[in-house]
Amino acid sequence: MSTATAATTATRDADDVRALVRWCVERGARGSGLTVALETGAGAGRGLEATRALRAGEGVLELKLASGIVDDAKGHPESARDAMKEAPWGVRLACRLLQEKKLGEGSAYAAYARTLPERVPTSPIHYDEKAIADVQYPPAMSEIREMQAACRKWHETLREKAPEALGDAYFDYEAFANAVGVVHSRTYGVASAEDNAGYFRVLLPLADMLNHGGDIVTSLTRDETTGELTDMTTAATDNIAWSTLDAEEGVIQFAATRDIEEGEEALMSYGERSNDHFLIYYGFAPDNNPHDDCVLFSNLEHAMVWHSVAHPELWDGPEGEIREKAANAAYDEVTKALEAEGSADAKLAAAEPRLKALGAGRIDARLLSAFAAMYAGTEASGDINGPICGDELKFARADIAARCEQLLAQMPTSLAEDVDALRSGACVDDAERVRFIYRACKKKILHETLDYFKIAQ
């Protein structure tokens, strides 16, 4: 892009943003202390930043929900509403966006639609097979393929059953996929109560310019003898959150969660999620995310099959059935303990069948207990019905280390190679850079688990 073209684009972008702000104010928006930054860093795109020092708890933005494009059946043409009821939320909102874009300047949301990107180039919705292979992490590769297949299926379904829902994208699958990628990356989930009653999704102008500020790991403390993690300190980098929702008035308010300095970017947490969620829906991957994880086994059955292949001598004959029962019992006991703990993380783990490494040498307790229980009754272990002893844990840790080594060996590049590529700027574009960060984070988790469990044996 030439300098003149870039300047023209920047001027048009600034004009569109100013028009959007006026449009929002005309529809009841109120704000103080924030402004739109057209560039928040080296190619980072738009964001919001503080125009003055802000105090923790200070309200900074108030928006009418009516200024957003809401995931509501009434927004679609009447003839398309039955089909929309069956569609995923991303498809429904993508269709709403396409319908408004077809109206052009006649749309009630024209000022907003002009500021939305045509596509999110880093979104996996656009990956070809080479890019999918570049991810190197089978669970995410499968999820990306499933998302792409679902997107194509819904485009075909709507062409047949509700063509009016597609706006100008009836003959243009790429435009449809672009819209799905945009709404995936910008949609707010809003609930009218703490128990998620009245939950709905909405594309919300101005608020959707708040970039992600997630938790980061600031320090790790380990036992000097065993290497076991004794403390992990994290810090939140977000500084804005939506504070209140007046469902009756249809107003959502945002406030500072801590003191913010003038010129500091306003950041909002998109949730305590793994990098899988951020890659699939937002097209980015945080490089220091304490909530990231790596799947070792798809479920307990998968773990037991793997164990029986690794140790056939333990599973031959009637003892195999006994070990299976012991593993299931240990798994169930830990699951119940997680459910009883009551924390959001514990409940999520208990509801998730996949067994994961969690970074910094942490492991799903269900997997460690199940593997240890499989050794009950063997030589140098405790009684088959007795408590798990040290040797059983040692064997279980060795198995987890072996699984990590196996998964690392299956990835085409090493962690060191990925880090070197990122440091040298070898990635050809932002999408490839995101993939390299994503897969490097998975390998880092496997290496951390492997290193700790080798020490602990």
C-alpha cells in the first residue's frame, strides 16, 4: 500500500469512527475518559484508551443495547425465522450483519456496519489444509475442520430454506464465512442475572473495540527437593469490565476495575479460557495464559486403552478387569471431590471428559489418580483395595511423562524451532504468527509437565 493510499484509508477510518461515536450518542450512549485509538500498537488495530487518569470503579461507558445488533429472531425476515431457530448463534448473527450490509446506507446500523472489518484474516474459519496442519495440535485441528464444515453446511442450508437471510451472500460463501468470523471475534454474551437468566448475544458498538486483557503468570514457586509447584502467582491485565446491566431500561454500563493512567489502553477480559477458545473464536493466542491446557487423552477410556498398550503385562487375564474398576473408582472419587469443592475451575474440570496437562507441571488430578489406581496390587505397590502409595504415584507420573514425550514427538517441529521462528520474524503474516504462538504454548505445557514428572519419579 502506498503512503498516499494509507493516508486516505486512515482519514476515512477516522471519519467513520467519529460518525459512529455521534451515532451512538444520538442513541443514548454516554462516556467519559475513553477515546478510540485507531492503532493500539504495531499493527494491532483499533482499541480504546484513557484520555485522563481514571479511578477504580469509575464509570467510563454506558450503551443502549438497542444500539447493538442483537441475536433476536425478530431481527430476521419473517420467512427466515424458522430456519434461524435451528442455526448456531454465530450463523444467526452473521446473517443479521449481512442483512444490514445489504441495506447499505438505508440500514439503521449503517454507521456501525461501516466500522466493522470485512473479515478477520487470522480467524481459523479461513484456514486452508496447510494452515490447519500448521496448528500441529490435533484437538484444535479437528475443531477447526468441524467449524468450517458447519459453516459450509449452514450456507447451503440457508440458500435452500431461507435465502433472504443471507443478504448479498447467496452466491458468495466467502462473504458468509467472513461475516461468521467477524461476529465470532466481536460478540458479547450478556446475562440479565448472576445465574445467566436471560442470556443473549449482541454486537455492541464501541464496546467491541475493547481488546483482550487476560491473566498472566508472574511467578512460580517450586519445592526445592521434589520440584513440585507450591505456588503460582498470576496478575490480571484487564482494567475495564461491564459493571451493571439494566435489563428493563436496556442499558449496559462499563467501569474501570483499577486505576488507569492517561494514555493507557483500556482492556477487557474475554474470559478465563484456554488458547483453544481464543484461537477458534477470536483468531489470536495469548503467549502467557495460565488458563491454557493441553489434552493428553480424550477421556478415561482413551487413557486406559493407551495404558493397556504401554503395559500389556498388567492388563492380561482377570487382573485387567480389576484394574479397570480401580481406575474408574479413583476417577469417580476425584470427580466428586472436584464437584464438592464448588469453585468454577473445579466444576469445569469435573464436567470435562478430556484429561489435560494444565501448565507449570500441573495435571488433571483425575488422570493421576486413575493411572496410580491401575497399579494397585502389583509388586512394590499397596493392596489392590488399599490407599495409593508412593510407588504407584511414581509409576503414574512416569506414564504421564511418557505420554507427553509421545505427543511432542508427533508434532512436526520442536518448541525451540517455533520460538526461533517467532523471534526471527520468519512468519509470513499475522495468521501464521498466531499459529506459531498457539502451538508453541501447547508444546511448552507438555515440556513443563514432562520436566516436572521426570523429576518427581
